[in-house]
Amino acid sequence: MTLEFSTKARTLAALMGVVTSARIAPVSFFSVAQWQSDRVTCLQDIEKDLGLGPWIVRSSCVREDGESASNAGAFLSVSNVILADIEAAVEQVIASYGDPEATDEVLIQPMLVDVLRAGVAFSHDPNTCAPYRVINWSDGSDTAAVTGGEGGRVWQQSPGFSPEALEHPVGLTPVIMLLDELIDLFGDLPVDCEFAVTREGADEVLWLLQARPLVLIENPEPDSIQIERLSRIEKKIARGMQSHPFVMGKRTVYGVMPDWNPAEIVGIRPKPLALSLYRELITDTIWAYQRHNYGYRNLRSFPLMPHFHGLPYIDVRLSFNSFIPADLSDNLAGRLVDHYIDRLLAEPTLHDKVEFEIVFSCYTLDLPKRMQRLAEVGFSEQEREAIADSLRKLTNRIVDPQKGLWRSDAAKIDILNTRRTALRASDADPLERIYWLLEDAKRYGTLPFAGLARAGFVAVQLLKSLVAVGVLSDVDYDGFLGSISTVSGQLARDRAILDKSTFLSQYGHLRPGTYDILSPRYDEAPESYFDWNQRPQAPEPVKPFALTLPQMREIVSLLEAHGLQPNPVGLFDFMQAGIELRELAKFHFTRNLSDALALITEIGEQYGISRDDLAYCNIDVFKELHVAATDAKDVLLRTIDHGKARYAETRKTSLPPVIVKPDDVWGFEWPITDPNFITQKWITAPIVDCNARDRLSGAIVCIPNADPGFDWLFSYPIAGLITAWGGVNSHMAIRAGELGIPAVIGAGEVLYQRWCSAKRLHLDCAGRRVEVLE
């Protein structure tokens, strides 16, 4: 038997006695016409059908739960209604319809008691339309918490595994079985349902509160295609997690944020050109080459960043190996790697903080205290001393004021700029210039940048250790960082004093998505990034940092006691240079990269190929066109077609931020603090508060939560939406998805305050990335 969706009330009535995997509370409903003509009979029917209250009076409007639009949350529900208030509650619900039709209905059901959790469940991911079962729920008695925008937890799984094959949090297996039954009952149509779980004695009971068609922006692919794709990823991960003769550690973990954190740099779902550029310039070879130069284990020829159908991840075992001093024994190195991975598995929320919280990558003044955790897991005092000695030698070589590698790395930036100037002045064709811009970017740009980034990390860790041992206060820490002059700080100062042309000549190569050809450079779209009609106020001058004499004496004593070679002046010079040069190197190598992307755009224009299409190329095609006599347009079009097909699969694939076992590809819980990105679009626009109605057009609008009362926003041509609170199936999430508006729903308080206090953001929903521009 195949059922058809109708109004909320009629769909529930049709499912009663048919659904076996959940209960449905008794229903009583009537049309608006019936209520207006004979409310007495309607009220009598409520008592006859449902007994005494309390009840919940729910909307059942013909304009909601349709096949083309859900209008989720658009109309009112009134809970805990007693007999004396029933007429008023019905009138409130009907009033929420605006201009009701005679066939609109009102649904009444008994209130559930002893509710343990409630939420919503999708048969398909509303963003990607892939056949993932997505469950968004919250614990507690409020059955409207998730749909009302209060967030909650999210579980996602593919239909490739039986519900019992995965470990679901808080017993979600019955909900998965309910989804599968609804799909079958409605003839394989995508479905969206609301549910609640109550306690009945020692048992839990699942209740179906609502079932409706899931509105998707494109036709979903068959389950079989998704299962085949995830099977390939599972096999790839299983192979990668095996032992390797040249790598220490018994197993690995994959994460989107450790080390060279692709989630932050290129996003979760980068287009093929951006992904291939990041691999070419850093993660295939450069990362390991320079880390070995700085005294760590040799991981050369090991690509750091595998990708699973286009979703980039860091191989954490490789990363942890590369943070171990080269002179440490294999046995001790292997035990360290295993300990680091065990620690990450125990605290996966540290995956974006591994160098500060998990690994020991340099010697710091609080290292002996931090290494006590090694003693707790069986590392002997002799082994801890060996690790500390290796880190001490490595750190002294890095911070050496005369021979430190960071000095020679800094000098390479001048070579990069000189060669770029010569290349731009030459008569080389665009393909040749692209080739050499990228080759120089590696040799004189990202290679020294990788070294200077290492120096920058060491500098910050040393600075933090001065606070940890009590020499500096938190105020001193902030004061030192405030005394540093970075490129970003200089940009802010120059924006206040330079005219438009001069400013863009210096900073015009910058773009929000450094590796993204679709992200315009400052000089390509200056009006999109800055208000040139008024000059901003100049930032406060940089305040110099100075140590007191007692601090200086204590640092001298500490450096001698720990065997660190620089004197206090040399140490602080290194820390300042390490932090400043890291940013400066990035500023300069990205000019080469940005110029190469501009030339790629020119080549596309020559052959009538848009930027949108060029984003699907692989950078290797331009290297090949440089050395081969071939039909360039044909080669480009073929690689674009291949890239589009591959990216279509990338968009339909979701994986957890941290993959700890192959089974994780089939089902996982999203981290609670991870925002919900709606649509696969990106936008760069100014930020406005929802109350600034005269500035809503073309802006990213900030509202505190996903309340249906904000629906008036959609009458304005807003560019995007950010909410502090809200879940994947909250009202604003559904509405934004249906209207195709890029949105971040449920950013959390910290990110919400950070983003909404900015003036302009770059919001990349497909890449799950937000970047503050101004």
C-alpha cells in the first residue's frame, strides 16, 4: 500500500494503524469552515475523540507540508490547552493563517507526558539532497525545542548499514527504522518527520508527531550510488589506517583541522582547482620537506592531505610523526605517536589544537610540567629526559639568533619578489608565467612560509610558557602581541591614510578565498570590500613592549636552568620576528598565487571559459599545457567536465570532522558546536543587524535565533543569514534552504558575536567556512 501526503492532520490520520515502528497520539481535526459554522459540534468531537485535556492545538493549513514548500513553523501551535481555553486556542491558530481558506484545518491531540527527547528526522540531507538519514534532537520535555531553533544534537547516517549495525547515541535506532518505514509507505518519496520519545515504565516509546514530504532543491540520487561511494571511502580509510614500514604509530586518525587545517584554508568542500593548488603548493611535498629541514623526522614524499571524493583531511599520524625530533629513537617515536593519537581519541574536540594541547613539538619553559602526563601513561623518567633533550636541541637550532633557519627563510621572500617582478616584465606567455609563478611560490614562498610558520608556532608556545611559569601575566601576553606589527595591522593603518589607487597597488592581490578563483581580488571588486566614500579612522599606534628588570632577571635564570641558548633580548626578538614573518611570508607568496589565478582567468576568457567553469580544473592541466603542444581549449573543457562530475559527488558526501574508524563514514554525530551551513552557496557581503531595515538588501543579516517571527526578513533581498542558535531543521534553516539563501544556523554564542561584530564577511556554505574581511 502506497500512501499520499495530505494536510498534517489527514496524513497522521492515514498513518494511524499503519505505522508499526512508532505510535501516533489520537487525533481530532476539523476545517475552518466547520469551526465557523458549528463550533459546538467541533468542541464536542474533541472531548469525544480525545477525552479530557490538556491538549495541543496545532496548525493543519493547506499551505504547509506541501510538495513544493513546507512553510515550516509559519503557523501557530498552542500547547497545554485545557477545556476552558480551547476556543481561544483554536481562534489563535486560525488567526495565524492570515486569510484562511475554508479547507484549512485545525488539529488537536493530547499532550504527551514524560517526554525524554524530541526532534526531527530527514530521509535525505536537505543541503546536499544525498540519501543520508539526518536526525536532529534535543533532550528534555520540550517537543518544539528543535523546530523552534534551540539547536540540539545531530546524527547523520547513510542507508548503507542496517540501523542496528551502528552505535547510535541515546537509542536512535527506532527513529531510523521509522524513517525507513515512512519512505516505504510513501513510495520512496523523501520524507521529513517530527518525533518524541516518552518513558513508559522501564521502556521508551517512540511517537510520530508529524510526517510531510521533504522539499529538496534537486532530485535525490538513488541510495545505491551513495552506498557505492561510501564503500570506496571506507576501503580507502581502512587501508590508510594500517601500519606502514616508514611511519611510526599503529594507526591513524583523519581530521579537517589539525596541522595545515584544510577546513580553515580551503574549506570542507573546495572546488577542484583550489584543492589541487593547496596540494601543489603545500600539502603534497613542501610541508614535509621544510619540517625535516627544521630538525623533525623525515616524512618527505608522504602527502599530508588525502581527500575522500574531494573532501580534504589531514592524516594525523603523518602530522604527529612530523612533530617528533629526527634524533629520537624509532621505539620512543612510535610510542609518542600512539600516545598522541590516544589523547586525540579521548578528547576529539582538541583536533584543532593538537600542537598546543597534544604534541610536544618544541622545548618550552613549562615543558617538564606538561610532560608529567607522559609519566602517567608509562613513559619512564629516562625516556622523558630523552624527549626533552631532543626538543631542547631542536628548539635551540630554530631560535638561534645568527644561524636559525628562519633568517634564511625570511631572505627568500626577497628573492620571490625580485623574480616575480622580472617575470611580470618579461614577454613570457600566460602559461609560462603561471608555471613559474607557482614554481617560485613553492621554492621561495611556501617553503620558507612553512619554516616561518614553524618558527611562529614555536614563538607563540614559548610566549605562552612564560605566562604558564608566572614570568608574564595575561596582560603582558596581550601587550606583547599588541606590540607586534603584522601585515594585517599595516593594512588597517594604510587603509586610513592611502588613496584608493595606492592602497590597491599594495593590497589588491588579496582575496577572501586565497586559493579560490571565484573569490574576487581586492583590486577586481574594490567596491565589494571597502567603502571608498569615507576613510576609516586610523588604528591606535603600536605600543612598544618592555620587560621590567625583575622579569629580565627571572628570564635569564630560567633560560640558563632549561639550557635554552638565547638571552632575553634574543628570545623576544625571535618571538616577535617569528610571528611577524609568518604573516609577511603568507602575504608575499599569495601574491604569486593570486597572479597565477588572474592569468588562469585570462586564459579562460581567451577560450570563452568562465571563472565558474575554471574552478573545476586541476592545476596539473596548466602545467601540462605549458610543456605540451596540444589543443588547449579541448584539454581544458575535458578537465572541467571531469572536475564537475567529481565535485557533484563531493557535494553529496558528508563525513565527520574527525574520522577515527572506517565505520565512521556510514554514521556519525556532528559536534555540538559545529554550525549548520545551509545551501552550498557562497556570498561576500556586509553584516547588518536585523533591525537595520534600510540596509538589509544585499546584506548578511544577523538574528539571535531561528524564530518564525523573523519571516519578514525574506521579503527583503537579503544575501545571507546568521543565527546564534538554531538546528539543522529549525524554521530558519528550512526557509533558507527552500529559498536558496546561504545561511549559518546555530553558530553558537562565541562565533555569533565574532561574526556579527564584523563589517563584512565571506560566507562559504559548501566549504563550511566563514571569513571576516573587515
